[in-house]
Amino acid sequence: MQVRPLQDRVLVERLEEETKTAGGIIIPDNNKEKPAQGKIVAVGQGTMLENGDYRALLVKEGDTVLFGKYAGTEVKVEGKEMLIMRQDDLLGIMQ
């Protein structure tokens, strides 16, 4: 099953955070937060303008992005937990 987001929405797969800090301290599972970093899996066609044309999104499939802690709506696609969110909910693209 494939999902194609509508309009200015994107489908994001969360990336796993490191379980170890830079200093070598292991973070226990109960203290870990959901990562606010993910990979774009699919994008919609863009924002619809008043004249009926679409303005393309700034992100594309494969981009690694940052997003807010409570951004998006959680969905399950082929057993994987993913997020659908608007492009406006994205905070930045990782270079």
C-alpha cells in the first residue's frame, strides 16, 4: 500500500535517535523522547494558488528534516509508524 499526501502535506518517517551521548553515556529507554528528525517518504503536489495552479513544495523525497515535538498526525503504513504533516510544520532541512 502506498500513500501519497494531498496538497502541501508530506509523509515523514521518524529517524531513530542515538542511545549514547557524545561522552559515551547510555540513555535508558524510559528517558528517551520521540525524535524530532525524520526522512521525507512522500510529498503532495504543492499548495494550490488562487488561479488553480500549484506551487511546488520546498522539500522532496529523501530529504532529512526537523519538525516540532508534537507536529503532524501519526499514521501506520505497512506496519511502520509515520507522520503526515503540512510543510509549514517543518522547521528545517538537514544539509
